[in-house]
Amino acid sequence: MKQTYQTMRVSRSTLVASVLILLGIQIYPVTAAQPMRTEPAINEPTPVVLFLSGDVMLGRAIDQILPHHNEPVLFEDYIKDARDYIRIAEEVSGPIPRPVSCDYIWGDALTHLNAIDPDVSIINLETSVTRSDTPWPKKYIHYRMHPENVACIASANIDIALLANNHVLDWGYRGLAETLFTLDQAGIGTAGAGNNLNAAIRPAIIEIGDRGRVLVYAWAHASSGVPQAWAALADRPGVNRLDYLNTRTVQRINDSISPIRKPGDIVVASIHWGGNWGYDVPSWQTEFAHRLIDHANVDVVHGHSSHHVKGIEVYKGRLIIYGSGDLLNDYEGIGGHEEYRADLSLMYFASIDPNTGDLVKLQMIPTQIRKLRINQASDEDAEWMKDRLNREGRRFNTQVKLEQNNRLILGWQ
């Protein structure tokens, strides 16, 4: 099976090369000593580069090591003080400084963000940004970060924080309102939650100069554990929650995208769906992702909720990430589910053709959570990630190769 690591289209040069081979004329590949083309040829559009990440969980232990922090009280069955999560992490990784600077938590990720300089950076912020002391009743895991730490999100030049998830209302409607206000004041766009249904449905929009715009929509599906009571209504704050992933839902999504989308826009559909563990990608997810591309003109489907990375698909030229993993959490030192290596994650950098919405290139940086920060993964761990992505990508006809500096490059049929 022939794999391409750039695009699905057959270029004119490829056709010429095929003819030469049929005529018996030997052709030689470009060697490493020859310069590689790093810019599009004349008349080719400059791709729009998106940074996509999975869950970023800045509550509990991480909130406690930041310059400002809430009271450490928790309402969990076994741990009642958020500082105990710091102690557990230190038992396996050694001392963790505190308080830390805002950029500490991003660690080696900042090097890659600065080097690649994406046009739009998007994270799933699975934390309420609030001082609220009133937790959502009968919910036993609550994440919150002190609002004065919002500069820690901004320090990584994050453009959009996705809020359609199962932790944004951990501290009630007051916590959600303060989260929305704080992020807005920091100049960070949001999608997937709002003070009413219209606000929750509304996309975050980023203009990319003369290359159009990026429209980011966010939904939370019931399968990710988002309570029905969290669904935004016309007169109630909440998240953009989906009960059913059927044809009618796709039509409703298309009806919300069509009036806003302009020629040259790139549409990202970000979905919090499925459970936390397991590599299986159920048919209802693949079918819904395909319908979004076929019938709602979505260009990128960005899935998250699983604590580990899952398989990747390129469908009709469009990127589908079924599970992005946790880019940052405070699970360090907590046993269970070791086979999934939840300490490992990926920074996804997707280059998208603004004229077609097709994926041009996907490069991924393997990372590891250690000392409550993002670190460059080791050579061994990068190899493990490559093998796991290849195993899970087999059903989608995708494959990755490991390049210099442990960058993973996606290939597809």
C-alpha cells in the first residue's frame, strides 16, 4: 500500500515520474544533501497551521503550585486536600518547586510552539477558572484554577480554550460565569459553553490575515459524562451538549455553520466524547465524524475525552483525531491503566489547505507529563508512541513515521 506523507492528491510531477518509469528511464530520489522545499510553490496557498491538544487540566495539584491558588479542599472519596496530589507526584518524580512561574507548566511545549509558530492554538481546557467555593452537588471530582493564574494559559499564546467538557461547571454556574469572564478579559477565545444556548453554540473565530478565518465549534456528547443539567438552554448557562449523533443533529450543525462560513474559512469541529480509557473507536463516532465532513462541510474533527491518544483518520482529505489524550494533568504517580501510558501525549500541528480544507501535513510532538509539567518524550517513549499510533491507525489506513528530533509525521492512503 502506498503511503503519502504530504497530500492525497496526485501532483503533475508524480504523473511525469510515473511516465518516465514506464519508459525505462531511471529516476533518483532527492537525497538528504539536497535542499528540501519548505515553502509552497508559486500559486500554491500557504497552509494554515493549527495547534490542537487534548485535555489541559489545571486544577487541584497544578493550581496549588501556581503563583495564586484556591483553597486546597476537595470533595473526593479518598483525597480531601489538593496538595496530596503534589506529594504523590513527588514520590515518583522528586521535588516539585512551588510556587512556580506561569510558563513552568508548559515546559518543553513552549520550545515547539515558538519554533512552529502555529496560526491558531487550541486547547481543551478541562478546568473551571474561578474562586467559587460551591461545588456542583453529587459530583466528586472538581477542577478549578484561580482566575489570577489565567496568565499561565496566555503565556503559551493559546488562542482558543474549548469549554464543552465535563469539568467546566464543576463549581456551578457562578464558576462558569467567572471562567467565561476571565478568559475573555485575557483575550482568549472560548467555544462550547456560554451564558445561554446561543452563546454556547457560537464558534470562536480567528482571522488569519488574507488567508481567511478559522471557525472553531465545540460540543460535549453525553457519553463523556456531561450531565443533562449542564446543557445550555435559551435562558440557562451551560455547555453545548449533544444527546444524539444522528442525521438530524448533523443537519442542525450544518444550519449553524452555513450562515457564518465564508470562502477560505477552515471549520474545526471539536467534540468531547466517549470514555476515558480504551482504544476502541465505536462506529457511532466514525459515522458521525464522516457525516460532519460530508454534510456539514467540516474540515477538521478534533475529538477528546480519552486520557490517552487514539487512532487518527484522514477521510476524503480531512483530518479526524478520535482521541487527543491529556496534554497536562495531575495524575502523576496514581496507579492503574498503565498499559495506556496516560503520561504520554501529543502536540498536534495540522497544516490545512485554506482553499480546500484538506490536510497537507500532520506533525506530532510526543510529550510526557513529569513534575506537573509538559516534557519532551524520550527516544524510547517516542518509539512506543509511533508503534501504538501505527497499531491503532491500521483500521484507518494511516501510518506514522518517526523523524529527526522525535517528530512523528502522519501518512495516509
